[in-house]
Amino acid sequence: MKKADSLTSSLTSSLTGSDNRAAVKPKRADAAERTSGGQLGNGDYVDAINQLFAELELAYHNQFHKAYAQEGSVNVAKKYWLECLGIFTPDIILKAVRNVVRTQQYLPTIASMVEACEDMMSEQGLPSAHDAYVEVCCAEHPKAEQTWTHPAVYLAGKSTGWFELANQSENRVFPLFEKQYRRYCQRALAGEILEIEIPQALPEKSTRKLSVEENKERMAALKKQLENI
């Protein structure tokens, strides 16, 4: 019982950041992103990875300590996992690890965690970032009237810029799109209902003839515009 209490205390310490040996520090401050529902930055991902490793240690105690027996290996592993899982939102990462510990008997690899994250996104109706990128690039005009896998895909494309998506290389524009897509995924996972606004159709051409006074007013306005050119 004392051993279990000691383990729980150790895990709680790693979650709160008191375990300096295992804590992951942000690599770049400029990776921070904001959403209307709060902040999504490096700190959120660091917290998610720290919690992921704490839950793996609790669920696979013997396997975990055998895999990371060398001093400092946990810290190195956290940084590597952060890079590999950074394509997903922190919420998806945590939901995926909890699903893994409930269904798998063995300590997961990075590949199995990536697969678990992808499955979790699919359950939410959200495609992977690259699948979403392909979808926006292949969509025809008018974009808003197309059938989208999820509104987050369209909104991320709109925020990135349709012209940029159509005219820049994938290496250049995909990171920009991915950043926007993460923001909208985070908002959707937080419960926000994302909607696609359909532009209102232009009114039918009026057949009403303008009165003499209306014609004079329009001519005067046009003349004034020409004088200012």
C-alpha cells in the first residue's frame, strides 16, 4: 500500500511540473497559437505529454520502468514524443492515451499512439491535418457550397487563403494551413459548433426604370467620382 501511495505521489508531482528531471521544456516560444476559446500553445502540448507519460507509467509500471531504465531517458523520450504527436491537439492526445491504456496490454509505441490519435479524430468527424489539406486543395468553387468532411476543414482553408493554397507549394503552405486547422479542431473539440456561412445570392436584376430625379442623382455621383480620379 505504501508503495502504491509513493507511486501516486510521484505521478502527481510529474503532472504539476515539480519533477524537473522528466519535465519537457518548450523548444520554441513562437509555436504558441491562440484560439477564441482560450490559448493553445507550447505549454498545452508540454502538459499533455507530461500527463501522457504519467498515465503510461501508472498503467504499465513494470514495462515503463524497463523501457526507460536509463537515467534521463524519460526526458529525451518526452521531447521526441512531443515532436511526433505535435500534429494533434492536446485534447486528442489525452483522449487517445486513455483509450490505449484501457484496450492495450503492452506499453504503446509512438506508431500505435499516432494511430490511436488518428482514430480519435475520426470519431469526432475530424480528418487528419494532411487529409484536410488535400480536401481543401481539391474542392471546387464556390468553396462554401461544397460538401465538407467537417466545417473545420473549410474554415482552416478560408483562414489560410484560397489563393495561397492554390498557388503555393505544399512545403510552403501546408504548415500555415496546419496551424489554422489545429485552432479550429481545438475549438470543435471544446464543444464549439463551427458553421460555414453561405454567401447570400445577389438579388435578381431589377426591371424598374429609374425616375428622372434618380438618374440625375446617379449622374451627379458618377461625375463627382470622375473628378476625384
